[in-house]
Amino acid sequence: MKVHELKTIPPYFDAIQFADKRFELRKNDRDFEQGDLLILKEYYPEKDSYSGDELVVRIQYILEAFTGLEQGYCILSISDPI
């Protein structure tokens, strides 16, 4: 099991925090695996800064090489915040 730290902008961070969003679309440049943990750090790109808020979720399923999904990208099904 690996731990990945990822920037997450406020609209998506909030949707994960309040259980409206249970997936992440990401470039698979980190060799994600089922069971890995994601530390999602709330990030403000316009300020190039972090809020200090974090959510920890677990990867439950990985969808790759699917019609319509750009090569090198994946959709990660994620758990509720731990």
C-alpha cells in the first residue's frame, strides 16, 4: 500500500468532504493501486497555496483503458474520508 499526496481544488474538495463525490479522475503517473491511500490537500491555484485542510481516502477501484478515457488517465473510485 502506498500513500499519495494530491492537490485538490475547493469545489472538488468540498464535494468529497460532504459525500457528493466518490471518484477522482487523474493522470496515472503515480502507479495507483487498489487499497492505496490518497491524502487530498485543499489547494488554491490562483494563490498557489494550500488551506491546510486534508482528507484521507482509500482507492477502492481503478478504471483504466476504457473507451472515451484518455490514454494514461484513470478514474479512481474512492472511499468516504477516513
